[in-house]
Amino acid sequence: MPFDPTKPTEGEPLDAAVIRAQLVALNDAIAAGVPGPQGPQGPTGEISQQDLVNERMNHAQNPTGVADLSLIVSDPPTQTEMQAIVSKLNELMGALRRQP
């Protein structure tokens, strides 16, 4: 029996034979390499180097260049300690936004 995405129907009592048949059909399709439904295709055409640069600039970078903040905060924290935290947070946010 091929996979039938309409089974089981909404509100139908679950039947082990139907569910088993669906799972077996899916397993067989995966094993056979049967492709699933295709999604919508994007527009065709050339992509320029500038398009790639622009797209890359819209994605966050891996912030590994931002060093850990080694700070022991007193209780209550001082203004200097709080400013160090704010500065490190701003550095991290700049890295995630791809700002120098």
C-alpha cells in the first residue's frame, strides 16, 4: 500500500493496521529514495558577487572573536563593573550584527 497522507482522518479512531501500513509505506519510500513534494522554486537568474556580499552581511557572524568577560562583580556592583558589562554586551551585539 503506498503512503496516503489523508489517513488517518481527523476524528477517526486509531487503528494499528492503518498506522502500521502508513509507517511501512513511508519507510519503503525513504529506503527507495523517493523524493518528497517539491517546495516553490525561486526566481532563476545569475547571482552577482555583490548579491552574495549583501546577503552575507544580513546574517550574524560567529562571535568567537569576542573574548570572555572576566569580572568578579561586587555586591552591590560598582558603576565601573556595570560599565564593563555594558561594554562587553555592546561588543557582542556589534559582532552579531557584523559591525567592526
